[in-house]
Amino acid sequence: MTNAPPNFALVVAVSALHALGGALCANELCSHRLCDAWRLFSRVCLVGFMLGAASLRMNRKLVEKLLVPIVPPPLPPRLCVYASGAMDVTSAMLLALPGGERYGGALVLTMLVCVFPANLYHAFSRKAHAATGIGPPA
């Protein structure tokens, strides 16, 4: 297993394409049918992403090597990792259900806010860099 990050250019390109589609729909520069299709596509992608993120928490080796070490010390690491996984699954289910989009989206946003301290800790902690083997570029 390698700790290489995902292809940065691909992530940027997909994000830019998604933002462009959202902007066109928000400004009503495309047909309602196309906007509805774009919203459905976006929702399906987000459901897939959230289920993929939740599946990472099922790999005990990955949890112990990469996720637990990045939780800031005052917090209970395993509880935080598994709680965020439960939030991922719940948000994916809500996003997949008709009428659950707003609740699912709100839960995704809440989960992202909750895991942000772990991202900051990982970005600035030499201890987290050493534990995960992932640090700033040399």
C-alpha cells in the first residue's frame, strides 16, 4: 500500500468542472432539464464519495495507521474516526432518499466542520507526519 496522494490535477479538473456546472445552473444559463440532470449527477457522486469515505473506516489497518494518528490529542481518536464514518453513511443514505437532500447536505457540511481540526493537526504536527508517513512535500 502506498501513501501517495490522489492525482492532484485530476481532483482539480473534476472540482472545476463541477463548480462550472453548478454556476451555470445557479445563474439559469442552461435548461431546467440539464440542471436537474446535473443536480442528480452531483448527488449520485456525493453519495458515492461519502460511501467511499465510510468504507475507509472499515479497514482496521488503515484506521490505525492513517486516521487515528491525525486526531488531535485531547480528543478520543477511535471514537472520532468511527463517528465520522457513521456520519458518512448516514449522510449518504439521506442524500439517496427523495426529500433527504437538505438533511444529507447539512450532515456532510457538519461532518466536514467536525473533521477539520484533524486536518489542521495533520498539516502542522510533526508527530502526525511521523505516524502516518505523510507530510509536507520535500
